[in-house]
Amino acid sequence: MNNKLAYIKNYFNDHKKFTFWLIVIFFGVVSTLFDRLWWNLHSDVPSWDQADYLNSALDHGRALGLLEGGRWEGFRNLLDLSPKIPPLASLVNGIIMFIVGDSLPEASWSLSVWNWLLIFSLASWSLYLNGRKLGIITVFITCFLPFLFQLRTDYVLELPLISVCSFVAWRLSYWCDPKIGGKWIQAVIAFTSCALAILIKQSALLIVLPALFSCYLVGLRRNELFQRQFYLGIIFLIISVLPWFRHNWIMTIGGTYRSVIESAAIEGDPSIFNIKSFIWYFPGLPNQIGISTFIIGLSGCFLILLQNYRKIYLVNRDSDFLNKEHFPWIWLLFNLCLSWILTTLIPNKDPRYIACSIPLLILLLSQGHLHWANWVYFSFKRRLGNKIVYIFLAPFFINIFLFLNKFSLNTVTKERTSYVEEIISSVNNLEKKGSKKTIIVVPSTPELNQHNVSFYGSVNGGNILGRQLGNNKADIKPVLSNTNWIILAEGDQGSVSQNALLLDQSVRKSGLFDMHRKFTRSNGGNYSLWKRKTNKKIVPEFKDRFIKLANGMQYGPLGIKNIFDEIEIHHMIDGHFLYREKVMEESLDAISKNQNDINARWNLSLLYILANRPMKADYHLEKLELLLKDNPWPTAYRIIVNLAAWNPWRASRIAGISYHNNKNIVVKGLGDFSSVIGGYFWRIPSAINSFPKAILRIEELTNARI
């Protein structure tokens, strides 16, 4: 009899779980249908950010050898494609493109995949927090939340980011739980998910850092096994992220500085010490969450607080509160507060930055909804019976109404703005199929910009890239001398500076280009595609100029300044870097004939520096160091490239040997700096003296003339 009762009990428990997951799947399917309907109705071209992320997915799919026009060229070449933002989301999105197609509506299926991960994570976390009822409410809110709907219909990285971050926070909480946590498999899952989150976008740290800090606090009160898991997990996390960061750390730090610090200053965002910074995101929450969801959920949380304030006080008074049943909720609240504070400390303010905190807020608001539902049910059940459930459903119908209203506003059909596709088609008709071409795009509007020109030029195995120039007067001469294809605009130029108008007029008046085709814009004005006249050849080739620039490295900082001033512009004109193949071939041929060819060594050194191959650059700089014994600059460059390769010890040795033979202050300063970075802290006094002098000397040489 007891066995039968146990069987029946297990059956119904399993049946309830099965029903719960069926409901979760149903809501997931409904949200996916809405998303697919939106993508099928929405006919606009991808704007700046969207096209940029689409290009990244295309590039990674090609680098994996999956998409047409690409092939596998090694791990380092793969890492080259993600200099500022980690590659994981683009790798996954590129694989999905291979499966479903690379057009925008097809590529957007990746957002549905990430959305399913978000739904699964929050549903599982809800079960862990407070059972199936909370899970159903959480999943419902997740599927019909205006902010998340916006992310599901916008091809950016925030949806992949919050999906994995939600999984991270749940699994770390599960592992830290004093009742059920502390197992090795839980630690492996938790720290693997942390690594994956960081490899999607750096802003994952807004969740990962607070969560790991919470784990550290928990570990202080736990056994040695848990602490061992924590420290090994941190080591695993660093090792997982290190290959990408080591390869791209200079561009990553520079890009982060520009996007966080410089952008905040340009956009006029409040200082982190201003009170406005701390309340910046609060006014927008009701619209992002949904007014009914936000008010009911928040008021329900206050009701919980009022009804349980004494119990909460006693729990917090107890020094052993982490071992109580309240741990999952304490974890959630603590990490929500920490992540929110960390987000507000970011100088650049943008609604997308709070995305990482939104899933935690959803869980909290869902608990508020559940508390109201239970209170209303038990208060009015005798009067209204089971009909009380309809009162509970009313807020959700309001939320669905608001969601549908937002959905309808975002799916207004528009006349298709296919200028980009028509431009690419026009270029393809006149160029050899599959040939590598770069189009200079002077205007920058949501419907036509360098990013969506690159996207439509790259789909289906294409090799046409868009690059924007015109924001600087210095762009005019190189564009007139070296460009074959240019896009101009009559009317609104978009988000460009006044200098773009100067470039526009210079192209029109130069007599070097013919207008190939004009495209009438729906909002007034035109876009026009210009092609260089056949009798106006590009002379001289940049290859010849590059060789002269590379040889100028022997003059130190001024030579470097001239190099990057010119190469920065030419890398826009030649987005495929076609000149590199020619210079490489000629230089290697010259060295095969004469190992002491100084010009060829400079060429190869600069090529490998630009390609982010520091050790190959060091090889040729070492040869130059021997050939030019009285010139300190090959040594200085060797020190720098070894620092870039995270080898300060080698950099320090190189500097020491060179300074012994040539008392150069720049070499001395760089050598002391390398030694300190390498852990030789007794060199700090010497570095404090020599490094500022080295910087001053570099500034003097930069302002000099060759």
C-alpha cells in the first residue's frame, strides 16, 4: 500500500512538473510567433548598430568556413575579427546564419534562440525560488515585457547578454545555496557560464562581478571544499577569457574608453558624482517593464515587507542568516542592488545598460504579483469562489493589451527602403563577381550607412565593404586620389560633420568621377552612386607610399605619427587591406635574395604590427637592431611589441642589453617600465625617474621634422 501511495504521489508530482514545462513552452512559442510576425512585417534595412552586429556574425560564420565566401584560416585569424567586443555571440549567430540563411529576417532567428535560453533560465530560477506558480508568472511577464520585446526585435547583443547572465546568476546562486549547493558539477556549470557571459560582451561584468563577490562572501563561511571550488573556478574563468583578451587587449581597452568615457562627455550624461546619475534609470522603468506589471509587482513586494518585517529583522539579526531558507531571496536582492549600483557608476547612460539587471527585477516583481494573487484569492474566495482567478488575470490582460499596442506600433508596414540593395546590385553589375571592393559612404543615415552597405555587400558570398570618410578635411585628398566608388547624398546627410559637405562638393567638382546612378529618397532628396572615370587612374598605388612610410620608422615617433595618420585613412579606402599582400610578397622576395635588405625588414615589421602579430614583428625588428646598431628605434619598437604580447620580461632584457651599448633615455624608460610590469618592483624608483623623461623625449621628437 505504501509503495502504491508513493508511486501515485511521484506520478502527480511529475505530472505537475510536466504541465508546468508545457505552459512554459506554450508561452515561449507564443512569444516566438509574435517575434517572427514582427520580423516578417518589418521591411526596413538594419541601422548602424544592427548592421554592425550582422556584419560581425557574417565575418565569424565565414571565418569558421561555414558561410559562402569564407574559409577556416586558424584561431588567431578568428580572434582578429573581435578586436573590441568578445566573439561568442557572433560565433553563435554566424552558425545560425549557416543553418537558416544570412538575410536579416533569417538571421534574426538567433534572437529567438537566445530568448528561449532566457525563458528557460528564469523559469528554472523561479522553480528554485518559490515553485511553479512563480515560474508561470515570471515566464508570462518575460514573454510580454515591452523592454524584452524591443530587444527581441533589435539585432543587438543585449538579448544574448541577459540570457546568459540570467543563467549565470541562477547557477551561481544554486551552487552557493547552503542546503543544496557546494557540488563540483554545480561549480563547473556556474563558472563555465560566467566565462560564456563575459565572452559575449564586457558589460556581463555588471552581473558577474557582483555575483562572484557574493560567492566570495559565502565562501568565507563555508568549508574548504567550497573555497577550493571558488578559487579554481576563478582560475578557470581567467584562462577561458584570456586568449581573446590577450590578443585584443589594446583595442578592447581603447574601445571601452571611447564608448564609456568619451561618449558620455559628448552626449552630456551626468557625472557619476551627480545625484541624477543614481536615479537616471528609475523614471523609465514603468514604460520598460509595463505600468501594470511594475506597479502591481512593486506594491506586492512592499506588502511582503510590511507583513514580514519582524521575521526579516530576526533573520538579519541572526549571524548565521546565510544558512536559513531565505538564502535564495537574499542572494537575488543583494545581487540586484549591487548590479544596479555598478550600472549607475558607468559614465555613459543608455537604457540598454540596465538590461543585465532586468531579469533579476522580473523575478522580484513576479513574487510581488504572486503575493497579491494569494492575498486576493484567500481574502475573497468565500464570496466569489473560484471566479476570483479572473481578478488575478486582469493585470495580465492589461499587460497583453499594452504589449499588443507596442507590437502594432512597431509593425507599421513601410515602403521598402532598398537603396542599399540597389546600390550593391549596381556595383556588382560592373565589377567581376566576388572581387574585393570598398565603397566610400559620405552620408550616414539609418537607411544608408557604411555598416549596412557592408552587410548587403557581404551576404551571399559578396566582398563589397562600406567605409565612412568625410568627417575630417584630411580625408578629401586621399579619397580623390585612391577611391573608385563613392556614395553621396542630396538632402539630409545624417549624422556627419560639416566636413562631409566639403568632401561631397570636392567629389562633384573634381572631374574624376561620373554619377553612375541616382536613387530618389522617400523623405526627399537623393542618394547617388559615383564611379571613377576610366581615364582617371589611381596613381600612385598605396603600396609604394606604404614602403616609404615603413622606412620612416627609423626616425622614431615622428615617423610613427606619419604612418598612422595616413594608414588610418587608407584602411578606410581599402577595407580589404589589399596593399598588404603586394607589400608582403615583394618584401619576402627581396629578403630571399638579400637577408640584410633594410627596407624589406621595415616593411615586414610594420605589416606584422598592423596585423597584431607582435612576435613576428619582433623577429624582423631584431634583424634591424643588428643592422642598425646606432639606431635606438628598432630596440624601442621591440620593447613595445613584447609588452603588447604580454612578455615584459623579454622586453626588459632587450632594453637592458641595448642600453648597455647605447645610452638612450627612451630605451631606458621603456626598460624600467617593462621591469616594473614584470614584477621587478625594486626598479620603481628608476622608472619614476626615467619614464617621464622618455615620454618628454618622445613628445619633442614628435614635434620635430624629419
